[in-house]
Amino acid sequence: MAFVLQMLEMGKRKSWFHRLNPNAKLLWWICLLIVPILVTNPLILLAMTVWIWFMAIGARIGKQMYQFLIVTYPVMIGFIVITWPFFYAATPEQHFLFNWSVFHFSLEGLIYAVAMGMRIVMALTACTFFVMTTDLMDLASSLGEFMQNRLRISYMYPLMVISSFKFLPELSGDYITILDAFKSRALDMDSGSFLDRLKKIVPVAIPLIDSMLRRAQNIAIALELKAFNTANKSRTFYKEHHFGASDFFFVFTGILAIILCVIFNLFKLGKVEIFL
Amino acid sequence: MTEPIIQVENLCYRYATRNHFSVNDVSLSIQPGEFVAIIGQNGSGKTTLVKHFNGLLKPTSGRVVVNGHVTTEKSTSLLAKFVGYVFQNPDHQIFAETVRDEIAFGPKNLGFSEEKIKEVSMKVMNEMGLTGMEEDMPFQLSRGQRQRLAVASVLAMEPSILIIDEPTTGQDWKESMALMELVRELNENGHTCIVTTHNMNLVSLFARRVIVMRQAKISLDGPTQDIFRYGNELKEAWIKPPDIYALAQSILPGVKLDKPIVPEDLAAMLVEKLNGRS
Amino acid sequence: MPLIEINNVEFTYRGSTAQALDNVTLSIEPGEFVGIIGPTGAGKSTLCWVIAGVIPQIILGKLSGSASVKGLPARTTPVAEISQIIGLVQQDAEAQLLMTDIEKEIIFPLENLKLPRAEIERRLNKVLDLVSLNHDRYRHPFYLSGGQKQRVAVAAALAMEPEVLILDEATSELDPLGAEEIHILAGSLKKEGKTIIMVEHNIDELAKVADRIIVMDQGKILMDAPTREVLSNVEFLQGLGIYPPQVTQTAYAMQKLGIVFDQLPITFEEGLEVFSRLSSHD
């Protein structure tokens, strides 16, 4: 939990990337998420991932991104690379390493699995970069300002989503305390059958839900006391978000990535099938 | 000399999310039947320390032995057989639909027989002033009643050691006093009682032994009245003895205080001094 | 004109049969420091909520009587409008902080008030200085102590420049260090002439700052008088389960043993002075 908090705190650092308009980074992020949809060639995806890593170093978040991804990559990649080949349809032309009734593991299957894994890795890297270079509250205000002024949508929606990040540590703290209280009344969460353990969650869930409801009411009161009007469609946004040349440039790099993918596909280089 | 019921040896504990130790090389022993108050400001380590007594936390280094069991070898649910822990906020444990079910929960988990459960339930409801409320819904009780229910639910497990974490939060003076009176009664009946608090008035009236924690270490440890003499150490730990102690020490210098004093006692002493003069 | 006027207010929470407020009448003038004391369930927080308009606009129940804030009816004036006159700080600091750092927390209500940027900046710096949290303005509340969190809550309320600050058991969940921070803050606000209502269990601290104390029990106001007058009523307070300052209790007990006092001391310093004077009277 503390690590999640630390990760979110990364958004408050200073670098050329951090200073970019949060909306620009959001657009860039959306573009980068389209890339693994268009392209499945693991080499292209790897190149893009490496490029994001270089940017991460430039944004001075390299170490933290490494700390997070060194744990997350293997989980993602490992799971996919190990299981996917088993599901890859077996056809006679493949080079099989292992073939016994329904269990087959071919080189082609492995390559395909690596490609799928690479898509997730690239998307994950882009997401991590985005989260670590963007102050989520700033994103809420820049997005909120845009939504309110251009789209006439109340600030309440982005506010609630982002505000939940403030409450995450408290919720998890409550959960731990409640669990401790039940352990202290001899509730052994680790014993018994799966069904038994499921039943044991019920007494724990009740105080947890109760605390969440209480908190929700407190938040509702606090919002009113701070003059927040959900119906109101106008408020000042203190932080000034300029959309300047750098921001346009950054969004362009995202669009460029998509253009490159389209070109690769036109030259029939974009898909993993070329290796099979 | 009897075996200590709680023995702490060079205990160090560090939370995963912090860089510093929350409990740093603490050693102490508590004899059966003692009434100990562990005081100190938030962050001094007092709650971290007592969470080791029922195994909620396991030492980063050092050893904690409770009732002969080394805590690293036993789960909290096992230690719950003889260590009762009452949490600060009763709403963090109340879940049942009736007061009866709430109280029976702990004993049921411990495997008490039906008759035994009925017997202890009646007893603790009496002790906590909840008789006649078996069918009431816990969520509809007042905050003070819910606090008493939480204590009752723990007492029903018949623990020999009772730990109460910050019993006065959110309570008014009358409720806090009532709770502490009950703890005193339990102590007189043989329970070992440990209370963490920063309310000096209550400490002075009930605890016989005070352990002062400051910055992860024990700063002072001794009989209540003795501890209040150590002005500097208490100040550094942000503990202020009740005003009457400071008054007594200023107006009656050298006064020997070997038991808790209430304003009436001080008044009597002052009047005696004045009458003695004239 | 009184800032706050409450007349014959009665209130019962929805779904409850007990009366939370029973024929409550009081008025508060600008510049007063009013303490409210009483056992749990006396209706102190309920009263604060009625003044702020939270009852009946957010918390439902049966309300009768009239409550007005600077002439505006608290029952119908939007809470957002009342909050510019009444700043309310509650017991649970955590529940009042919504943002991921202190600066944003203070800016949030000002943005909601549609103030221009320059004004927001001015107020931000002013309150951060007032509560001495300038150095910590970018910290996430998770890393703050209880006392610091409450100071942020007070700062956010003060940033709206309300005429009255209500501290509703703001120190109940704090340790002595945290509570002291809030008491010091209340004291310095008093010096600036701010109107303050403080619901507090720590009578010793309240005695040092309150001009007037209201005693409540079971929804009723039992006593509303200058501080010294209320606190000298030792047996009455003890009967309600309220602990008057220890010096006052000591002097009262001495009075019963025959010693005469012009007036009972209500602070430690007064007690020291009075008792020393007595012992040197030979």
C-alpha cells in the first residue's frame, strides 16, 4: 500500500516530462495504448518499450519504474509465456518441442506467446510512465477544467475518482485493523476448507462496509462544508494549465507512434506472423 | 518470584513502510496480576509494543514470551485464548445482528460448550451493564454502549491478560471512569491488565505501574507516583502529570505521595497545613 | 446584531426516538469565545450541525424552531453559503481532508467559491502561516501527525474567511501534543478577535480561553454563563459527570473544610497564586 502511495507521489517530481500539460500526457498515453492493438511484432513493441525507458530516465523516474516493473514484468510475462503456448492451435507444420495428447508446446506457440507478452509489457510500461510523470490531482483539475468548460460536465466525476487515491491508505489501514480485531477474537483466517474461509470473510466484511459508508457520509458533509456544489457548473481552477509547444510536440510523438504502426502494417512488417 | 506472564527481550520492530524502528530494543517483564499503563504520545511505539503481546505483530528481532509461549511460534488466534485485546474503535469489530451473537463469537471460536457460552455471556453482560439487551441490534446502541459491548465480547473469552488500547478516545469523563473502574475490578479478580493511553488523570487514579515510551524506547518504568516526579523525562515524552501533582509539589514541597491523590486529598492536606500554621 | 441566533430549536434524528435537541435557545455575538461542554450524547455536535445547516439539509430528521446565521435562516440557506460564515472543524481529521496534499486541500474550497487566482494565493499563504504549515505544503496527509491534520482542517476552514469558527471536539482524537497545537491555535485566533465556539472535553484548557460556557445534557442547555460562574458550580458539574479543573475542585473541597475564597481559581496559575497567598497569610 505504501508503495502504491509512493508511486503516486512520483507524479509530483520535476522534469521536462512532469511539467507537460496533464491532458497532453493523457492523449499521448491513449495513443500508446493503441499501438499494441495495431501491431503484434515483438521487435517493434520492444523498440517502443525501450524508447519509453529512455524517456523515463530523462524524467528521472528510471529507478522507481525499475523497482515497480522488475516485480510486475515477470508476473505478466511469465504467466503468458508459460500458459499461452498450450492454447496455441496445433498444426502439423510447427516445430514441436513437446506434444502429448492435448498438451502441445511448439516453437511457433512460444514466439506467439512472446508477442502477446510484449504487447502487455509495452502497454504496462506506457501506463507506469504516465502515472509516474503525472500528478493525478493535476490531471483531475486539467481534465476537470476541460470537461467543465468545454463539455459542461460537473467536476464531481474526476474529483471522486482521484480523491479515492487519497483514501486508499486509510481504507487499507481500516481493513488491517478490522482483521486484527477478528484475529484477536480467535478467528483463524488461515485454516479450514475453501468454503470455510469464504464464510469467515463475512464477519470481517461487515465492519469494513460500515466504515466505508460512514466515510462516504463524512465526505459528503465535508464537500458541502467546503462549498462544493455538485450541480454547479462553474468554479475556479487554481492551477494554470497551458497547452504550449512542448505539449503539442509530445502529443505528436504519440500520434507519430501510431503513424509508424500503420506504415509497418502497410509493409506487412507489423504482425508477429512474419516470424512463424 | 513467579514467572513473568509477559516477557519482552530486546524487542525491535520496524513496519515495512517505515525506515526507522517503531520499537527499538525494548525489554520489560510483567508479572501476573499487575495493572500497567503504557503511556506516550502517538508514534512513541506504545501500540506497536502491545500488539506484540497477542502476536498481531511478530518481532523484527528480539523475543516476546507470553504465558510461556514464544509469540513467533503461535498465531494470534491461538494466543487469543489467554490474551484479550480491546481495540480503540468498537465499530472495527462489531458485526453481529444481536448483542448475544456478538458476545458469543469469540467463545464460539475458542470452542466453548453451549452452556459455557451462555454462562460467560450472562456474566459479562452483567459486568458491562448490558443485561436485558441480548436481542438488541449492536448498530443501534450508543457509542458508549458499543464500547462496553466490545469489551464484553473480549471478556467473554475469559482471557487472563487484558489489553485495552486507548480506552478513552471519544468517551466523556464519566464513561472513561466507568470503564477504568471495571478494569480495576477485573484486576482485583486476578486479570493482568495493560492499558495504553495518554490520559494522565486516569493513569494517576488507576494504574499501579507506569511505563513511559518515547521515540521507540522505554523512557521510564516504575510505580505511578514515582514516575510523576521525573519532570524532565515526562516533558520530553510530552506527558503532563495531572495538575494536582504539580500543585502539590509546588505548595507542599517534599510531600510524599505514595498513593493516587484526588482534589479532596490535596484540599485536606492544604487545610491541615494552614491550620497547623495558625 | 448577534451572529448566531437559535430559538426554541428541537431536533430528533430520523429513525430515532430520543430527542437530540430539546428547546435550545442561545445567541452568539461577534468576538465571543464560547465553550460548550457536556456528557456524550448531550447534543453538542447536533447543535453545531444545526448552526452550519448540515441539519436538516444533509442529515435528516425532525427540526423545529429557528436557527439563523447573520440573519440568514440556517434551515434553507445552502450549506455552501453558510460555510462562508461558519467554519466547522470536526473530530475526525481524516474525514475532512479530501486532497493529496496540504496546498490543494486549502485551495479546494477557494476554487469552489469561484475566487480569482490572486485572491486564492493570498489566502493560501495567509492561513499556512497562521497554522505554521508553510514548509509542509506539498505533503500528503497520510504522512502528517494527528495534530498536523487538524491544523490543516482548521486552515482549510479559515481560508474561507468565516466569521465564526466552530471546533467540534477537534482535539478528542489527538494525543497531548496534537491537542496542545490546537489549543495554542485557538488562543492565537482569540487574540485576533475571531468569534469561536469550542466543544471540548478538556475543561482545564477551555477554562484558559473561553469567555462563556454553555453546559448541555440530554439535548437541553442547563447553564449558559460566564466561565468562572459555570466552573465554580463544582457539584453540579460533577453530578453530570464533567470534571471541572482540578484546581477548582481542590479549592471547592477546601471551602467545604472552612477556608474562604473570594472566587474559586479556574486555572493552574490562579490556583498556585491563591494557595500560595493563603499559606503565607499568617
